Amino acid sequence: MAILDIVQDGDLVLAKKCTRVTTFDAKLRKLVDDMFETMYYANGVGLAANQIGLPLRLIVIDVPPDAEDRQRGFKIAMANPEIVRLEGEETTPEGCLSVKGWVGDVQRGYRVEVKGLALMPNGQWKEQKVKAHGFLARAFQHECDHLNGVLYTSRVTDITTLHKIERSEEEVEQLRQQLSELRESANAGAAKDTGALMASLRVMSFNIRGANYPDGVNAWPARAALNVATIQQYGPDLIGLQEVQADNLTYYRQHLPAYQFAPGPQYNNTEPYDYVALAWRPERLQLLHAGGFWLSPQPAHYSGPAWGAVQVRSANWARFELVQGGQQFVHLNTHLDYISEQAQVEGTKLILSQLAGVRGGLPALVTGDFNCNPDSEPHALFLAAGYQDSYITLGNRDDLADPTSYTTHYFLGDGYRPQDFHGSGRIDWLLTSGALTPTSYAVARDAQPPAYPSDHYPVLVEFSLG
């Protein structure tokens, strides 16, 4: 990696709109490495390619961690980023590596949603949507401004706030060391009190819609390849699958050889039965123990629908250990009834009770199609038990008028309206308790209309585990 010269205010490259990245090769990955190295040396948290003289729509961001802001500690390289949503306002001091030493108050949106091609750990570039708030949202806005030829100085709200900060060589080096230590703590993960290594974990929750439904152009044989391609596109380490039927599982085992599967207890009233299956990459996770139960007063036995439910329902859980690092956690996956509120509530109480018995103090992750919105009693029960909703933890707010939050669509895609389908909006959740901290959240809206991977969108969350 190389430390490159940072272009300063006055250079024309900073005033021009950058061109889209079209070639994604080893040279681009090397450029990303050099940009991170240059940014670190300059004590920055973000850098755009035109700041090193290359008019490309490419940015890197690495926001040091902060105990009061869970989104700090976030690192990303993104090509062709685009801010697709902006809300709220916040005015705080801002600086820039290309306007060295100067700081001024700038008003920015408090929350943003950014889409672009992100560099994955495997070296591939994949379409991602990132929702950010606070300091991370500001970093995205600042770097995207660069790509459009805009410097922060043109956005200073009050020119009297613009002032220069003088730092000695010793102070600059001191700051560099502090930032380096913060990043090493987050990225390499030295947890000082335990000595454990932090690790990242990519988890997907996905109701895949069973293989035996007469869904026309979206019948399983017509969309199976698209469904698998969507999973491969995002490469989760661990997946909680709902509505898996035998034909789905057969296809997965043939076309997703990198994963192992644990179907868990069957549910539904008649054949073909459904399964809340777990899938994981054995090179990342080792299965230590697995179990399951039915959502009924007799959880150890398959019986009829309980508490007014339309169908028999079940839960599937497993204890995993990270192959590198050795951290353990418990993952439970479920699918609640879609009609009976009593069944949803009693099923949630049973899940919390069973989890308390099997996790043994370990971090816990719950995925599922809960068939109810976050303003429901089941959601409140999880929160009261100490679980966090990844979507909310990362600064998002539920709004049924916001279609970007919907996780179901009934094969209608952008044409879906919750009021036409029981008011269902964000009904697929990823909940955690313990040392599982969400760092990013995305709803994967991959589709080839009128064909869709499923009638639900897969939900993807990155976690740090330590």
C-alpha cells in the first residue's frame, strides 16, 4: 500500500464532477487500499478519489468507534455511491483533508440512505444500500459532495464559524496514533477486558415462499435460479430461512454447495410441510448443538394449531462457534402465525422462555417472519426481554408510509401497498441480545420483474461479535 498526495483546494480536479467507475479489477482494489492508507496517514475518516487526483466516483470511509454511537466503527469502500434518501437536519463543525486545517459549521441531513457498489471481503463488488445517521451520515454526504465537485466550505452555514486549527507535528502524530488505536480496537478487535477477538458476521433472514404454490411466473421452478443468485450475491455467513419445503431444500443443496442446512421441526398442517431451516457456511461457523420445538402448549410434540393459529408453527435453533476466534452464540429462527394475535403473543413468550434455557448466557440472535409489525405486542415482548431490533438500533424509524422499510411485497415489488394486505410492512426482524452488535442493515430488493426471488425481500445485517 502507498501513501498518496492529497490534492488541496484550488486544484481543478476538486471542482469537476467525477465519472462512474466501470472497471472493477485488481487495480481498483489496489487503489482502494492506497486510499485507506492515505486517509489513515492524514488522520481522516473519509476520502474521495478526486482528492488524490483521480476523477472517479469512488469513496472510502472508516469512522472510528464511539461508545455512544453504534454506527461509528463502520468501514466501507463504495463505487458509484448515490444518496437516495435524506431526512432531518444537524449542524456541526466539519473539516476536510483537501482544505487542510480549516473547520466550519455545516448543516447536513441527519439520516441518509446510500446505494452503490461496495467492496466485499471476498474482493467482489456488490450492490448495497446503507442506512446511516449522525456522524456516519455526515461522512457519506461529505464524500458524495466531493464526487460532484463540491467542497464543504461552500456549505458553511455561517462564515464566522470558519476558522483554522493549528496543530504541531507532535499533536498531529498524537492524533494519528489515537485514531489508529481506535480502529485497531474495532477492526482487529482487541476486547481489552476479555482478550477475545472481535469478528464480523453477515446474517440473512429470508422467507423464500415454498416450492409447491401455484404462483404463475413466480412459481418455484421459474424463480429458483433467481432466488439462489440473490443469496449468492450477498454471501451471508448464516441464514434463517422460512417456508422451506422439500423441493426448495433439494434445490438449495444442489446449487448452494457452500452451505450446510438444518431443517428443524416441520410445521404446517399437512404435507408438503414447511421448515424454518438454518443455513451456514462451515468455513465460518461450526455447529455445536441444534434443537427445535413447536409453538404450542406441548412444545416437544407435533400437534394441531395452538392458540387460535391457522397452522402448526415451530422454531429451530442452533449453537454455533466461529471457526476463527472461537466466539459462540445461539441462533433461533421462527415463523409466527399470520392470523391469530394470541398465537403470535404466546409463541413469542414460548420462544423467549426456551431461549433463556438454551443460550446459557451466550449472545442470542433471533430471525424470522413474525407476521406482525414492530408496533405489535410480540415486538414489545422481545424488547422488554432485553433484545434489540437491528433496524432500530442503527437509527432507523418505522413508518408504514415508507416503502423502503417493507420486507414483504406479495410478488408486487414497488406496487405493494400494506393497506391491501393486513397492513403488513416490516414483518421480518433480526433481533439480538448480548455481544452481537449490528453495524449495517439492508433490505435486498433484487428482482427481474415480474419475477422475484420470493414474495418477501431478504433482510441482511452485518454484526460484530466479541
